[in-house]
Amino acid sequence: MIDFVGAGSGAADLITLRGKKLLEEADVIIYAGSLVNPALLEYKKEGCEVHNSAYMTLEQVIAVMEEAEKAGKHTVRLHTGDPCLYGAIREQMDELDRRGISYAYCPGVSSFCGAAAALNAEYTLPGVSQSVIITRMAGRTPVPEKEAIASMAAHQATMVIFLSTGMLEELSKELIKGGYSPDTPAAIVYKATWPDEKTLPCTVETLARTAEENQVTKTALIVVGHVLDSAYDRSELYNPAFSTEFRKAEI
């Protein structure tokens, strides 16, 4: 059996209870060593075989899984955050399907959630934004033209931008091109929920300068939108004048 497990956003105690149990039971762990907190490996049992996929190709990862399966071993494939976002898990699942190998998927806390926690932010403030756009700049992995940053920015929703810390000058230009004013509030969150986490408030225009001044070149998320600074409407759910299925309006 192969279990894909989301490691959480960084802190070792932010893995789910189910994920921790699977790590403790695993005979083989393949972890994304460039991003996953190595402290999570402290949950492994004695004699567990560990592979760092930062040094492996897809073919090598699958070969380890296949060998473990033939030996009747339980494998955990440990991905950063929740692997549904930029986790490259579909290609692994397809290869396992071709080989008739069973697998399951244990979700994790994504770093975009960790970034919100680090900023004490709510991404969906009433009257400000009720949508979150999770996206990235095009790099070695292209982005469909209709999903270009400028096109996404036109919605003026909260944006959380992955895998783009090395392209902040261009990112600023694309955000402004899409309709954000240069002084729109933004933040760089470096290694959300890790011990060396940094939160760097800035604006759309000052993203690159802020990163340079703080020597942040990778492993960071960019948050953009007026949820970081605006007045907002009170939630109707807890408004005493609003009736719900569970209580009647008081006013």
C-alpha cells in the first residue's frame, strides 16, 4: 500500500493525526527533502527506510514504491503542505494505476493556510473579497495563457501566489497590469509555520525591494489584496439581527 501524505505547512506538529499515524507505521518513507521539515522524520519507526526525493526522478520514486510493494512493505510518500497544490502527485498515481498498485491520499495543511495564520489574516472578508485565487508565475512549468497573473488580478480577489519569489519584479508589473494599484497591500511570507518564519508586509510595487532587503529568494508565498488592510462588513452569521437554522434574530 502506498499512502500519499500531506506533511503540512512546515511545523512538525501541523501534520494531521492520520498523517502522523501513517508515518509511524511506514516501512518506507519517500519525502520531499527540499521542502518538508526533516523533524517529521522523527515520527518514523526504527528500521524504516528513508529516501529523499529531492535527488530522485519520477522513475526512481516509482521504482522504490514498486520494490517496497513487492516486499509487502507499507510506503508513505510525504509531500509538503497538501500535495493537491503543485505536488506532482497525479503523475505518480497514474504510474501506480498502470502497475495495479493501490494507494490512498491523506490531505495536509497547505502553506497558503499557514501564511494566513502567520499574517493573522482572513482571506475572505465580507465586503472586501469572497474568493481566493491560488496561482503562480510561469517558470519551467508554463501557465496557461488564460491564467496569466494579469488576468487573475483583474478579479481583484485575494491572491496567494506560489513559486514566484525569484520573479517579483515581473510579478509586480503583471499585478499592476491586471488592475491592482501599486500601493495595494501585499505580504511576503517566508517559510510559513517554520521556526524561522518571516512575515514581510509591503505593497504590490515594493515586493521585489522588500524581498531583496530581507534576503528572501525562495520558499515564500506572496499574498495580495485588500483583506490585508481594509475595513470590512460584519459577518451576518453572528449578527444578532440575523436568523439562522439554530437561533432566531434578537432584534
